[in-house]
Amino acid sequence: MSFLRLSVIALFALPLAAQNHYYTTTFPATENPICEAGIAGCVWTNGAAAGTGWGNVRTTGGSPGFAFGVSEPTQYGDPTAILTGTWGADQTVTGTVKINTTPTGTCCHEIELRLRMTVSPNSITGYEVYCSVMPDNPYCHIARWNGPNGSYCNIETSGPSVSLVNSDVFKATITGTSTTIITAYRNGTQIMQATDKGQNCSPGGAAGPFTSGYPGVGFYDNQDLNWNYFGWQQFTAFDSVYSGQKPDSPTNLTGTAVAK
């Protein structure tokens, strides 16, 4: 029997951009709420951390897994989960839609991407890019959350009549700080764009634009019943610091087999 003794000439380190400005997951674990623990603890912060007004996100493992809402404790308490870590202001988020059962009926069942979102006690601020998953009620919008539960508004001028379906790739980007531009794509094609110049469009909350925060996901089901009908099977987020390159493989390693 033998083992391999390695002499490492050059140390391998994960690039900083990949550590702090990039995250991707297929939700492989079963968690309620979602955590996906890393070295420093949970990678995700859930909506209930802001108080009782918002719901959490849960996952069922698999390959890929499935992320979906848990409950909606208030009318505007969308289940929410945002990433922790270090994130620049310019962000890109992408999710692959999973539909287990197509929702029917009247408004509303929505799948959401979040940008520059911050969860704090009794407050969630940031941006939400969302679309219906109901073919008989198609819509998409870009909204700003101003802090208090229910203080939000749509900031795009004309959302398209779109309903996302199984395996659609939904993408949202945010750029700029003094003037913030948010753009949404379906399967690589731009479907809407909004500009936030800082006007407060909903009383009771902070005026935008919000210049920092975290990417994430969310959901809405006005019936608070059909959460496992729809969700995400994949999610990726990165910011402008991320180079777009995967971490390099170890190099300059040598090994010698010796008898035990």
C-alpha cells in the first residue's frame, strides 16, 4: 500500500473576486430557511430577520435543487433571501425558473430577483425585478422597496406582458449610483428597463437611489398556498469587481509515491 506525498512549490489561492464578488448555487441541500453555510456562517439572510413582516425562503435538495417561498405573513411580506459578503454597487443576477405546477386563477404568483437589497430590523430596502408565472395573467415590473413593510412602487414606465415558464433564464442588472439603471432580460433578450433618479415614489420610506446592498431572490403568492408550485433551480450573482474568470486550478505540484 502506498500514499502520495506532495511537495507544493506554488501555493494555490482562490482569487479574491471569486471569494467575495461571485456566488452560484443549484440549491443542493434541503433547508428551511435557506442557509448554505460557509466558513463565516450562513451565506443567506432571510426576510424574517427584518421582523415578522416578511417571509423566508426554503430549499429542497437535488440536482438541481429547488428554492421557493415559505409563507407570506403580511400582504406585502414577500419571502426574501439575500446574500451576505462583500458586493459592489453594480450587480448582475441570473436565475433559472422551475415550474412544478403552473399557477392558474387571478393575480398573483411572481418570481423575483433582488438587487442592492438590505435587510435590517423592520426594514427592507433595494430593488426588485419580478415577473408573473401565470400564463393567463402575464406581467413584469421593476420596483423599489423603501423600507417599511408595504412601502414600495414600480419605477418602470411600461412593464411587458410576460409570463415566465419552466427553464426560462431571467436576468437583471443594476448600474450607476447618482442615476441608477436597472435592466431585465428573458433568455438573453432585454424586456424592460427603469431609471431611479432618487424620487421617493411611496410615502413612509427612504428616497432612492440605493447605492449599496446585496443580490438575492424572492417570491409572491397572493393566496399564500402554492409556494412549491414555482421557484428557482439555479441562481448566480456577481458584481463589477468579478473578472468573469473561474478560479485557476493548482499548478506546479509534484508528487512522489512512497511505501507505507
